[in-house]
Amino acid sequence: MTEGADPIVIDEWRRVSPLSIAATSARDLVKGLLPAAFVLFGAARSENFAAAWIVFPVLLAILGLQLGVAWLQWSRQRYRIGANDVRLEQGVLSRSARSVPYDRIQDVSLEQKLLPRLLGLVEVRFETGAGGKEELRLAYVPEAEGERLREVVRSLVEHAEEPVATMDGEMAEEARPTPAESGSTLFAMGPRRLFIYGLFSFSLVIFAVILGAAQQFDFLFDFWGWADDFVEDERYRGAAEALAGYSLAAQVAAALYAVLTVIVVGMASGVAQVFVRDWGFLLERTAKGFRRRRGLLTKTDVVMPVHRVQALVVSTGWLRRRFGWHGLSFISLAQDSGKSDHEVAPFAKMLEIAPIAVEAGFALPDQDVRWWRPAPAYYFVRGLAVTLFVFVLLQIAVIVAAAEGARIWPLLLLIVPVAAWQAVRRWYLWRVERHALDATQVLSKRGWLSPRLQIASRVKLHSAAITQGPLGRWLGYCDLKLGLAGGTMAFHGLRRQDAYALRAEVLKSIVAADLGSLPR
Amino acid sequence: MHDDLIDPVPDIDPEPLTQLSPSYRTMMRVQGVLATLPLLVAGGVLALAGDIPAWVPGIAVLLVALVLIAYLPMKRWRHRGYHMAADRLRVVRGVMFHSDSVVPFNRVQHLDVEQGPLERAFGIARLILHTAGTHGSSVVLPGLDHAVAVDMREEIRAHVRREML
């Protein structure tokens, strides 16, 4: 084979190394043939021995088929390093042709697993940096060719960037209105704040932990054995009798005591959890971006570049909200952990959150924002749907009971409080849920007891889709989904004209700002 | 035969939509036939078994076939369309559940043109636009003539501007 030596010609269709047939077959054989061999041998041995001879032809046939398929796939696959993009065409029955423009390629990486390495092959991956997954891979090319591919494509990628080089300089200066001195603290939580945060983070996880521990260490004390005895020997009856023997006041006191214990334990475990996770919480603005450090046992240190922040989420809890506590997190393209949600101020007053938002290039909504409301029909339909569902369930219960001879039709009256509850809830939601559009951002406020405010930058959105079910079409409401790197921002139950107007506005700013002019 | 252009939301988005290739409708009919085949077999077995009158499964299969082969492909095809503007692609689809997506070209990360076996037989293809992001990050436009799909890909690719720092 001479493929190691021929130079890479632009716009010329090429094939991956024929040796990849061997490499991919071997890889698939390990996955497919070995189990098949075990099954066949097992079957041959368990039945009469005469059938054993068939095992080898069958295995050979599988091997041949595998090689044939691999060859076919190889022969139907080709790639091209073009003037503007990398192309890959493949598929025997189905055909797929992928085009990755150089302007989007972030990196070209080479990877060698054991078997390809023995054959002197390498896998080339072209990454566009969208969520860190590779968008195009060539498996496999000879090592030397892989190196050259990487060089050629890298130089082409750099070449593709040149025209913006001057513009970038301007953009960079513009895009930094507040060159914050490195390492200025934006937000920190001391032990006192953590303690309050912990009180609000009521958690019953500790009970699960205790049960789990009981299971883990049952060699030390026989918890389940004891629990079994408690039930089997009817010891619980003793406990119940003891309880029944108490006076009413004592019973109430006992119940209160139990509830209080659960609350205290829940709060204590909340505090413990918060202390372990958020000890020494410190958010700083450094030259590289936001830097967050926290943790008692495992310390984490995360740096998020400012321009990677796609959207903000301000959330709260039903109780902490009454005391003015909120949490701020960033939605960004995840690069550090698996999560795209980064807490930057988990427990703070709005006055503390606002400056952080400003630092990230966002602004919290003020009085001037013009809020839009979803369509009332949407809430009506949702409330009605839940009510009907409950009603059907009640009907079924009544009918089943009637078949058994029991008459429990008054159960149907339960629908009245359910309907009332739904009416109040949906009406309230319709009152508080809203969205808005200002010069640079899209805002959305959702939720009842613990409302959630989401703010996305208009120019950082990627797509906009409007969807409508049959009911929505009849009653004139729809959903608007805005594509966001690291998530979506969805508005449910918008009036149709609002959704289209909103989308038109958002698209205007997306089209005006090219991805290239945004720092990434 | 319809006009080349359809207009599902006249009051809001006035831009006319381009209809998909007529071969796509034919292909959906073939898919309908393929979906009916197992039913036909089952109906035949039921009829031969003789427990019920032969016309009962016959009528049922006929009705399903009418819906799958005659009605749905036509309806679906008529509700689908796209609009290729200078800077964005709009894809509209859905009979019961309507969806209307727009992807601006300058947000496209990479492009696919795909063909399944049936699509190859009818010379049509799917154009897929991928954008950055984790959820719903690609928009699929099925039922284009292969040549049209390739041309559209070239045009969109040319729009993917110089970028990156």
C-alpha cells in the first residue's frame, strides 16, 4: 500500500486505509463472534455430540460475512478535504453526506486504540466544540496521513479565520466594558450565611443514609433481623398498646415530639450537607472569567469564561422566598463537569445577585420591562385536563367498588375541591407567569410557589421553533422553543401572534450578530 | 395539482412556503403499503380461519390501507414545506401537531444530507442542519430532491461565515 506517501490534494475524494477493514472487523468480531462462539459451543456440547462439526462452518460464515460487510462499508465510504469544508460520505443502503465547514472546526485530534496502533492506523476526529463531541471521524487512516491531515486542516482552519482578525481586535476592546481587576470578589458565603442556607435546605436524606448504613454494617448490628422480630413477634403491638395507654394530651405531645424531631433532623442534615458542599464559597471575577471555589472535603475550583455564559437562572424556594433569599446560576456550555447549570450564588439577596448578573453581561428586569402574558386558554385547558383525569379515576374507583358491592358514590364529590384547587392554581399561574423581550435579552418567569426567572442573551440563541397541538390550534395558543447552547428556553401557551412576533424579533438579533463576532 | 406555494399562516408569517418533492408523497405511499402488508397477512389469516365472516377483516384492512396509503401521505405532504430566505431556513410540518422551526444560517455548525434505501429509490434526500447546543439542536428537512438538497447545503455552507477567535 502506498497510501502513506501520497500528498493530500484539496477537493480530491479519498478513502480511509483498507487496513481499517481488518481493524473494524476485528473490533466487531470481539464483540459479536466470541459470544456467538460460546453459545454455539455450549449448544453443541449440551446436545448430541454429532452436531458439533457444524460450529466451525457457522463461525467461518459469520467471519466471512463480517469481512464482507466491512469491505462494503469501506468501499462506500469516502472523504474529501475541500476548499471550504471537510466532507464524509458513507453508507451502503442508507447514504449520509456530512459537511463540516472549516469555520466551525475547533480542533483536529488523533486517537489510537490498541489494535489500530498495531496496524499503524489512527483515528482522526474533527471537533466543532459544540458540547465537546466530535462531529466527524475518520476511522482509520495511516499514522503519517493522519498527521498530515491534521496539519493541512489546521492550516486551512487558520486560513479561514484570517479575514476577521482585524475585526476581532475591535470586538475584543468593545466587548469588555468593565475590565474588572483580576481576582475581585463577587460573592462569598461565610459560616453564618451557610448556616441559614442549611436551615432552608431541609432534607430527609439523612434517613436514607441511616437505612443504607444499617444495611452496609449489618454485620455489626442486626438491624433487619431486629425489624423482622419487631413485626413477626408482634412487638410493635406492645409499642402501640403503650401508646394507646397514654392520655390524649400525652398522645398529642408524642406526635408533636415526633414531628419536631423530623424537622430538627431534617434541618440539621440540610446544614451538614450545605457545609460540606459549600464551605468557603467564593466567587471571583478574574481576568479569565468567573472563578468559583467551594467545598469542605472535596474542594472544587471552576473557571467559567464570561462569554461562555449563555443564560442566567434566578431560582428560589417557597419558604426562603418569603425571607428574600434567591439563588443564581449560569447556563453555559459545560466543559468542567457534566452539568450545564453552574451555581454562582446559591443563596443570596437580590441586591447581591444583580451585580453578578451585570458582570456576566446581563441585566435583571426593572420596572420598565414590558411583560407579556401567555394565553388564558392554555391555563384553562391544563386545569380542565387535570380535573377530568381525576374525575375519570374517581369514576373507575366507584364502578369497581360497585361491582364489589360497595357503594361509595359520594367519593365523586371529591371532584369539587379538586376543580376548585385547579381553578385557583391555574388562575394564579396565569397571573404570575410572563415573559419579556428587551434590547439584548429574552426573559421568562415561570412557576407558582417558587418562581424561576430565566434570562438569555438574544444573540446567543441558535434557533427558534413554534409548536402547536390540536387544542392549541383550536384555541389559538402555541409553544415557542428557543435553542440555546447548553439547553433550551421554552415558553408554553403563548398567544399565536405573540409567539410569531417574539420569534421575528429574536431572529432579527440572531441574524445580525454572526457567531464569528461573538467571543467563544 | 396544487400550486407550487402554500400558505398556512397568512396573517402572521406571509412568506410563501416551498412544497416538497412530489416523489416524497409517493414514497410515503409506498411506506403506507409496507405498513399495511403485515395487516393484510393478519387479515387473510383471520378470514381463512373462518371464525368470523371474511368481509370483517377485509373492510378493516381496507380502511386502514385507505388512511395509510391515500389519505395521510397527501395530508402530510400538503402540511409540510420550507422557506429558504437569504439568511435563514424555515421548516414547517405537522398535521395534528404543527411545528414551525427557523434556523439562521450563521448558527449552523455542520450539515448532513442523508438518504435511506427508499429515499434513494425515489431520488430524494433529507437535509439536516445542526446547531450548537444540547437539546433540539438539529432541524431535519425531509423530502427534497437529492440535487435540491445538495444545492441547499452548498448555499447554506457558503453562508457559514468566517468565525472563531
